[in-house]
Amino acid sequence: MAEKKMTIVDKFEMVKAILEKDGEVELAEFIGERIEVQRKKTENRKPTKAQVANEGLKGKVVEVLAGAENGMTATEVLNADTETFVNVQKVTALLTALVKEGKVVKEVDKKKAIFKVA
């Protein structure tokens, strides 16, 4: 599994620790304020319209995959419901997001990615 990506807050906290160690109290206090501002921004973040729309599409992808015994490729998911899904790139992005959430399992058979409900 990949390592957790370092956030801005993590980086600011490292800088603050170095400044405090070097005795730069005023700069450390300033960085502390920046940390709080960044945390407020992060906690007040709302999903975009596209993210909200994708949640409904993710449910539809899971429904389509649930009907398949041996799993499906992204193209097969697209062909199963062409009215809902526009292109294979969008289906692949939704499947990748579902894999990250743990709702779908990805298996690679030769060069073909097959997705199944977890």
C-alpha cells in the first residue's frame, strides 16, 4: 500500500518544530496561525457538484458489477448500461475510486483489468 501523502499541515508542523528548536518563537507562532487557518479550510470543504454526481454513478457501477458472476472490465460495464455511462474513461475513474474505497476488487488477468464487487 502507498504511503500517506504529506499534507500542508504536516509540513507546517515540521517547520514550526524546527523554528521552535532554533528559538525563533515569533516565526513559530506565525506558522502556528497558518496551521490553524489551513485546518479550518480543510474541515469546511464541501464536495463539488461532480463529486456529488459521481456518488450516484458509483452506486450504479456497483449494481452492474453485482449482476456479473466473474467480474467485468470497464468496457463491459459501459456496454451494460450505455444510457447511464458516457465513456470508458469515466467508468474507469469510477471503478478506480471504488477500489480505493474498498467496495470493488481489481484483478489483472494478463493485460485485462477485471473488477468484482468486494
